Amino acid sequence: MAGNLTACRARRPAAASRLRGFTLVEVLVGLAIMATLAAMAWRGVEGISQSRTISQEAVERTLRLNTVLAQWERDLLELEDTGVVQALAFDGATLRMTRRQDAGAQVVAWTLRGGGWWRWASPPTTKVSELRQQWLRSQQLMGNEPGMLQVLEGSSSVQVYFWRGNGWSNAQSTGDVATPPPPAASAGTAPEREQVPAGVRLVLTLAGGTLTRDTVLAPQSP
């Protein structure tokens, strides 16, 4: 019996050591490891979220740019020489044109101001006097006119070239004089007009680089 009691007493320290909990140092080390893993996981989730945001913004910018360029080309393709004012002109910052609509002719201006690219369109008209007034108005845009819309942000410069003869030339250089308009269209004092070029090249500088777009214009009736 005495021998058995001695053996039981001898086994108690070993059992007690097996039931011993974690020390404070071990707990702190475990917490530090868990905190490090959590931080790494959060950085990964944050990186995925940022990548998704950047990708979504890039897609939205691309879609907006494509929409703007589609409108630019549509304006040019619907250009019409009314014989009343210059059909197409560029002064270094603003491209002005006359565009045909079902309700008449309208003046459209694409202009660079305040780091953005803007588009203004006048109401269509069938009156010679109103069309001339709208053309003059397009030369004095303040930015708050009805029909004025900022189509792109982050535009630092714009250049326009016309296809004349057999090559591209600066749109601000003098072109060939247009054929005199019919008497009905030239009622009053009609300014001398230049012949409409065969094509327009747009060179637009954006935050992400330079964009170049060429548009072939429809032939104008003499």
C-alpha cells in the first residue's frame, strides 16, 4: 500500500505540468502573430479594393472619352456651309462650325477653358440674321451660356489641323476662298469665307497623354 501511495505522489507533478496553461509571454507572442496576419490580410483586401476603384475610374474615363469623341465626329460629319458665316474656323482655343439640324442650322463651338474641354450649341434657326448673331456669340463665350457643357476635365491644350490640298496644315493659316454663296443665302453683307477643308485632325492633350483623331468631312455643295 505504501508503495502505491508513493507512486501516486510521484505521478502528480507530471500530471500538473501537463495541465499547465500558457505563460504571459506565449500569449503576447500569439497575439502579435495574429495581429501581424490580420494586418497583412487587411492590406491585401485594401489593395484589391483600390485596384477595383482605379480600374472602374479608368473604364469610366474611357467611356466618357469615347462618348465625347463620338459627339465631336457627329458635329463634324453634319457640318454644313450655309453661305452666311464661316462654316468651320479655329482660333487657337475654340473650333466653331455650322451644323445642319432638322429645325435649321446651328452654331457649335468646342472650346478649351479652365483646364477643361467644353461644348456649346446654339438653338437651330432658319433666319440669316439669327445665325449671324449666334456666330458672333460663339466668339464671346463666357462659360455660363445655355447649352454650354463641360465634356472633359484635365485638358491642357488643343490643336486643330485642316487637310488642304495634299497635306495637313495649321487650322489658323489662311485657306482657299470659298465659292460665292447663292444670292438668297448672301442677303445683306456676307463676310468672305474660306473653303471647307477635306478633313479635320484633333490633337488633344489630356492628363494621361495626347490623343489624336482624324475626321473626314463630307463634301460641301458649291
